[in-house]
Amino acid sequence: FPYTQVFGFMAEFCKAGGKVPSKSWVPIGNKDFSSVIAAIPDDVDAIYVALGGADGVNFLTQYQQSGGTAPLIGGSITVDQTVLGSEGKTKDFVVGTPSAGPIADTNETPEWKKWVADYKAAFADGFPSPSLFAHGYYVNTKAVLLALDQVNGDVSGDQAKFRDALAKLSFDTPTGKVSLDKNRQAIADIYLTEVTKGDDGKLYNKVVKTVSQVNQTLGIDEAEFLKLGAVGRDNPACP
């Protein structure tokens, strides 16, 4: 999904007159980002980072150690608790980083707060707030269980009834309603966030704005979205 995030971000950015002078793609599990960092132009206004887990920590650490000072814009996996929960100076380096994704740590809705409390009760040694991946696994598992209930566990006939039930599901989650579109892509609330440091010294994604029921075209008109062409490394481009 980093491709989709980059596509949606760049489509609107390029349309607004923005320029992207350099893009770098690295394999998952990359440990040395020195060549990537060296290729970043000195005069960029910001760097969009779509790396998660150890990859995200490694890049952020090495960029900071290299003396990099450009502001960051994070993909949802870049500011997930698996990265924010890491130790070291990287924690202070990412404070203020804007991002967007399906969760926000400071969400004040009763549904989210209850889910966070349940998460902490179940995983006392876990992150200070559920990770993006914990949320995704929970929502996906709930969808499977709801669909299985609807078909009374019948997965015969190449799971036809089960798959049909999944396609028609619309249900509430800790972050709002989730359903699927005609292409079986998720429609859900998305949160614009900013990394902030809590009173406990830990990092959290603070809610800046909630965008309700974002679909596969990321809020772009479907006809206009299709004209943009296939999602890929070279599209869209605005060098």
C-alpha cells in the first residue's frame, strides 16, 4: 500500500503545482540508506518517507546522523507505533511529522478509547497505543467472523457464500464504519495526524482532522482518478 499512499499524495501535490525532483525505491529489509540519503537534493522543502518498522527506524536514524534537516512527511507506516516506540534520538527527530492513515492515537471517541483500554489490558507490555498493524488485524478478523456468522460457517463451493457476505459487509470498528466498494476495496475514515510527545515522554499521533469514509480513489473523482493511469513508480510525476 505504500504505492497507493505515494500515488494519492503525489497526484494532489503535482496538481497543486508541486515538484518532486527525486524519488528512491528500496527493497524491504534494507539496512544501509547511505546512497539514498546522498541522492536527496540539498534544497528540498520536505521529504516524504514511506518506510515502516526497522526500515523506517534505520532510515530516520541514518538521515539524522548524516546531518539531514529537511522536514519530514510520513506515510502511515512511518509514524506507526512500531517506529514511534523505538529508542534513541529518532524519537525527537520525528516530532511534528504530519501523516495520514486509518488510526490516530489521540482519537477521543468512546469506541477508540475502549479499544485502546482493552488492548492495554491484553498486552500490558505492548506499545503505549495500538499499532497500525494491530488495528488492521483486528478489523480484518472481525470482518471474517461476521461473515462466517452470516453464512453459518458454510465455506463450501469455493467459499462463494462467504466471499459474497464479506463483499456486502458494513460494520462498526474502533475507528468508524468500514465497508467495501465495487472493487472490494475498503471505505473507511482516515485521520490526518501530527507526531507529538505526550506528558509521559512517549510519542503519539495527534488528531488534526478526520476525513470520513475515504474510498479507493482517495477522495479524487473516479473519472479523474482513472485518467491518472496505473499506480506505479513513475506515475504520477512532476519533476
